[in-house]
Amino acid sequence: MAITAAMVKELRDSTGAGMMDAKKALTESAGDMEAAVDWLRTKGLAKAAKKSGRTAAEGLVAVSVKDGKGVAVEVNSETDFVAKNAEFQTMVGNIAEAAHNVASVEELLKAEIDGKSVADIVTDKVATIGENMTVRRMADIEGDVVASYVHNAAADGMGNIGVLVALKGGDEALGKQIAMHVAAANPQALSEESLDPAVVEKERNVQIEIARESGKPEQVIEKMIVGRMKKFLAEVTLLGQDFVINPDVTVGQAAKDAGAEIVGFVRLAVGEGIEKAEEDFAAEVMKTAKA
């Protein structure tokens, strides 16, 4: 596969590696971007493990909790001007309430609010505000206690990041502290058991290659891998992470000490994984002014 300058630039931007290192990584990986990132990591050439997708879309995540159930809904807009619009915020809040009675985005779009479907409400708002909008994602969770937290709140119950935490035992105060931790630490899974095995295997392979680059004997490498994987699992699982409220204990231990068990969590961040064409600020202002 031909390695283009655009591919080299993309890899450099996502890893901080030098131009020649990025080109070599792509060559060694036959143009596979993910494999090239792993190759750079094994050589110690990736300066930062940056996310492959840029988060550029705007909008709001709204959370709603009632009767032991919490829902989180992401509604996207083109600019943050619209996210600050009271009409848009009211619509998003109403959609989050409607989400309590459905199980998917498809069902949510068909759900009615005051006799009109959510899909039609969004279409009408696009016409009046003049910007494209989409109901992108929803998630729900249930438990004895369900607590929520919204980061960078634009209005009550909605902001840039919405988190729900479900507990068995404990209370809402503990749940909110854990939800704040989730917002800050962004764990990939609740526990090692719930983590995608493919993620674990991929990290193990990367760590094996990194260890082999050191030139140490295989028996030493095996011990190194055990320690490194233990550290990795602690960093990416909620129960294994150091609690931001009290770093002396893990989140799992903090819950246990409070007589609670964390049964699940939801974390939605606006625009997560969406790539949007860059537009300068002046152009964005002009687009909004014309609307």
C-alpha cells in the first residue's frame, strides 16, 4: 500500500512521533493506522497516546433520574452557540424525559412529546434555529441507587459530559462522588471481567513487544508483563482506579467501605468519536449570524 503524506501527517498528529518515524511505522504496518500506532509504542516513539478520533461536534448530553432508573441522551448541533440556546436546551431536556419510556434511539425518535414525535420536533427545531441537529445516542441504567453528574453544565441536568452510576446499597451522595470520578477518569469498563478481551489482548501484545525491545531474558519479560498488565487494568477499570476523592483507596474499595456495590455506570461526552470539518471562528460566527 502506498504511504501518502496525509497518512504520515495523521499519524504524527495522533502520536507526536517524528515524520520519519511515522513513515517507517506506516511502512512496517502496511498502512494500517492502528497497527502503526502500536508499532511506535513498542519502539518508545509515540510521545502521547492520543485518541484516534477528534471530538469536534457540539451539542449537549442530558441526564434524568427517577424511580431507580437513569437515562442519558446526547443531542448534537453544529455549533456551541446553539447548545447555549434556551429553545435547544428545553428540547433536549424534554427528549431526555421521553427516553425513560424507550429502549433505543430508534424508539426515542418515534416517542411522542405533547402529541408530536421526537423526530418531528427535532426537524421543526432545525427549521427554526437553522442548524442541523441529531439525536445521536442514549443509554440507561438501573439500581437501588442511581446518581448523576453533569460536567460543564449549560442548564439543569445537561452539559458537555453526563454520567450515571448505579449502586446496590450506599446512597446518592456516594453515587455522585463516583459519578464525578467517572467524568474525570473516563474508565473503559467497570471491572476486568467486563473489559473487552480484545482490548486486553492488544495491550498485552504491545507490552510484550516493548519488554522485548529491552533485550531482557524471556523469564524476566514474563514477570514484567504481569506487573504491567496489572497496572494497565487498574488504570482502565472503574473498580481498580484510584478514587479521585481519596487517592489512597481504589473506587471499588471506597464503595465497599461505604457498604455499597457499584453495579454499572454510563458516561456520555458530547461529540465523542465524531470527526467534523474544521471551521475558523469567524466563519462560525457568520454562519450563526445568517441564521
